[in-house]
Amino acid sequence: MDKKKIAVIHPLLRPGGGSEARALWIAEALKREYKVSLISMGKIDLDALNAFYGSDLRYDEISIIEIPVPKLLRKRFDALRYYRLSRYCKKHSDTFDLMISTYNVMDFGTRGMQFIADFSFDDDLRREYNPEPRRLSKYFYRGSFLRRSYIRLGKWLSGESKKGWLKNTTIANSRWSAGVLKGKFRIDAKVVYPPVSDGFFDAKWSEKRNGFTAIGRIVPEKGFDRILSILKKVREKGYDIHFHIIGGHSESTYYRRLKGMVRESSSWCFLEGPKYGEAKKRIISGHKYGISGCRNEAFGIAVAEMVKAGMIVWVPDGGGQVEIVDHPDLIYETEEEAAAKIENVMKSPDSQERLLKHLKEQAGKFSAMTFMSEISNTVKEFFAGEHNSTV
């Protein structure tokens, strides 16, 4: 019997992001049982991707389909950039038994499967769960006539329709995301947690440094300024801690403001810039504590990485990251509450031991092996007609 053909589709496959891991590990999970094609915009370098995400995909195991990125759209106009990819997939959907979008919704013209990474595909949800950019750019991102026209143009170019993608089986990256989808679109989404990299260094707790790390793009919604304020409060209570900020940035107003705040606290706060692979793992494996300042994050790959690195991690009360730590002592509403909860843990070795044991159990939920097993079962359910995407 001929193997069924499956297309795994991701907008852009470049080492460094979190969502790319999903596409690679889906291909890894399916490559033996199905004929898998990996489809993306731009060049797909499997060797570089394998090295970064820990997958083991070979060119003789899967097919590669690369769609050129229009030159004008390479660095701007996100809503327009991937229209060629959408049109290609819709045009060629009849040559595959299943098409899987690994980054948000996609209208294939037939029923497929889609993984929700965030809510950037819906402008109303994006504004609800992410703060608008500051200063001049906010006038474009808010719900203006210009913004609505821009979004409509992107959907028209891609050939996308809401009626089309609502046919798909939908996979959410957290129970929180699934709840948002249910409330807005009446979708019953299956929850499959993303795969998170392994290979962190196994340092003893007593040998780790008494400091914090936070990871993410340096943009307002990540809340690095909020974290700085929290950790200042902890230091004011007499705890000699330090703080490493890991993440890429542009020369934005927010970055310049954060850089000034870090300069004022330069004896204990450090802007590390982007770190990848072994360099990132060494920093987070060598520190005791992690923290997030991002509210309503759909999942939180960085939080899961810090948990898997053996850190105690605090998160705001909202989004899928709450499911990662899943403990009241590690979830905060206000800066004052965060500082108090951090102090309670730092002064109690018993609390530290208890939370480390709990988080070690949590970390097992986000392994590549668990993810691949769930993907394999979900695809089998799809072909068996056992999973419906809407009520």
C-alpha cells in the first residue's frame, strides 16, 4: 500500500525561533509512516535546523518545497508576506492526503490540520491580549480604517476565508489558548504542548548562581521593565541577586528605555543580547531562578526551557505559561506579590526542594518524544475521522 502524503507547512524556517521546532518535530514524528513534504518560504537548511532544534531530518527522508519570498516583503508587511505560500498550498492541496499548518490558521480549500501558536491571525484577539506598540506605530496597529484595509488585502492575496479554515482540525498549544478559541470561534481544539529542547547541563542546585534569567525578544509585551522593578524590590529586602536578560532587539524606543534602566543597575543587571544553543543553555542551566513578565502568552517556550533547565520560575497570572509552572507559589498578579513570593522561596530551602521536585515532573510534559507520540495519534485520528474541529 502506498504511503499517504502529508505536507508540513511553516511560514519561515530559520534557526532561532520557538515555533519552528513544532514543524520539525511533526515531520520527525511522521516521516517513517507517511511521505512527508516540508513547505516554507525561503531556503530550508535541514542541517542548520537539526543542529538548533535537535531533530534528525535528512533530505532523503522528506521532500523540501521552497517558496520564494517577495523582495519587497522580506522585512516588513507581515500580513502580506506569506500570501504566495497560502496560494501554493491551496492550489496543490489535492496532491496531498493531509496538509498541516504549524503556525496558525490556513485555508487549504479542503479540510486539513492547523496548530495555533498565538493570536496574530485575528486582529481583535491580538489587540486584546497584546499591548499596542507605542508612539507613531500604534496608529497603524490599532483598529483603524488603514489597518482593516491592510488586513483585508492580505487575506484577499492569500485566498484565505474564515469558512475555509474553520473546517480544519485545530490544535492549541495550551488549555488557555483552547479556551480563547472556544470563546471566539466555537472551536473544540485539542491541546498538544509544543516540543521544548533538551540537553541542558545537569548542575547541582548548590552550585548554581543565585541569580535570575529572562528570555525573549526585547519588546514591550515581554515586560522586562516589569521584571527589573520586581527584582529591585527583592534586592531591597537584602537578597544579593543578579539578572540576565537574553534576547534579540531592534533599536526601538522600548529597547533604549530598557537599556537606560539596565545602565542604572549595571552592578547586577546585564543585557546579554541574543544567545543560542550551548551559549544559552550554559547561562540558564547555571542559574537558580527564572522569571517571565509577559502577560497572556499563548504558551511560553522560554518558560518551559527554564523549567527544563532545572530552574524555579515565576510567571504572571494569565496565558498558557501558568500551565507550565502549575503552582500557586510561582504565579503572580502584581509586582509586590511577585517580590513577596520570590522572597518566600529564597529564604526557605524546603520550599526550593519541593518546587524543584514539582517542576521536574512538569518538565516531562514538554518533551519531543511526548509531542511526537501525540502528533502521531492525532494524525491517525484525522484519517480515521475520529476528531472533529468544530461543534
